[in-house]
Amino acid sequence: MEQARRLVRSSQRISAFTGSGISVDSGIPDFRSEGGLWKRYDPLEYATYEGFLQDPTKFWTMGREIAEVILKAKPNEAHLALARLEESGRLVGVITLNIDNLHQKAGSRSVVELHGSYLRAFCLDCGMEYIGDAVHRRVAQGDIPPRCEKCRGVLKSEAVLFGEPLPEKAMERAIAICRNTDLMLVVGTSLQVYPAAFLPQVAKNSGAKIVLIDLEGANKDNVADVVIRGRAAQVLPLITQF
């Protein structure tokens, strides 16, 4: 851990790449873990883009449960540590695979959401956007699938589904951050979800050091220079203190 702390102290353009592990201590379980969402809902049935177009009711039935967890979650010490690092002028951006909006709630401003946000939705017909929790409150009351107030088209969460391409502009911003960082903190992800999982390698190829913080600590393709096996909410505050 001391090596990671020294890297943080000596770096001026730090970035963070975060996955579901950073939000576990906020009460949001990893979808793939025991008792996680995918143990109860087959993602190939409930969470594919093609499936949504055929029957949006299935996604929004599952989405009702997702919303209950996300709406009551609060940032933990890991989110807050990254926000403080940005406030100090040392963090150039957070790239996240999460859809929970917790980085923004913690105070981070430069956040790239590669998988979108669950707190934004849009109409598939007219494109009208809905921001905040109003749509999910309707779903909680049984309005499934929710429909557009303007044209009655079906609403879709901005969260990226299986088989749906990642937002092009978000990926461009993420790559730009990777090419402009001298240290990337990879937090709470096993680097198994592509194409996003190649981003730490982009940073490394641009000369950055990589610190991996994860309970499993799987150093995929040996991309990490330092591996810390532990909970993000415990580790990040320790290595980012000056």
C-alpha cells in the first residue's frame, strides 16, 4: 500500500477507472455476485437491447428493483476520496462502468459514464429526455413500462443494455483521459467487460502507472504495476491522503 501512496503523491494527472466494487459499501451489490441481480434475472432475457425492444415490460420489472437500491444509496468513503482528489486539482477524471450516479453525489464533476446513468431515461419515439427519479417513482407505483408524457412512446433507461453499443462520445472522452494521465487507479473491477476493459492498457501504453484495487485483485494481462486486495472504501482514503 505504501508504494501506491507514493505513486499518488508523485503524480499530477491522476485518473480513476471504477466498477461495481466501489459501490458495494454503498449497499449496491455486484450484479454478478452471489445473491446479485443476475442470479434472479437472466440477463439474456431481461437485459438485452433486442429483448427490450420486443418486450420492455421485462426490463422495467427488473428495473423496479434496481431503482429501489440505487435511489437510497449514498456515496461511501471511496467515492468521497476521489472527489477530494479532484478538488485538490490532481484528478483529471473518473471513468466509471457504474450507472448509480454516486460519483456525482460525492462531488466529482469530471465523470465519464461508459454504461450511461440509471437516473436518465428517454423516449424511443420522440427522444424526449427525463432526468432524475420521476420515471422510477412511476415504475415503483406499477407504471410498467413507463411511457412518454408527450407522445406515449415507451421510455428506455439510458443504462446500456447487453448488445447495445457504448456511447461514442463517452468512449472518446474516456480514451482522452487515458492518454493524458500519469497514474490510473483501477477500482472495483475485474477488467472482464469489453471494450471498456482495454482502457487501463491505453493509459499504460501512454506511460501511466496502474494501481489496481479490488477484493479479488485479478491482475488481468499484468496491466497493473501495484495490486491491492481490499475494499475500495477502506483502501482509497488511505492512499490518497497527503
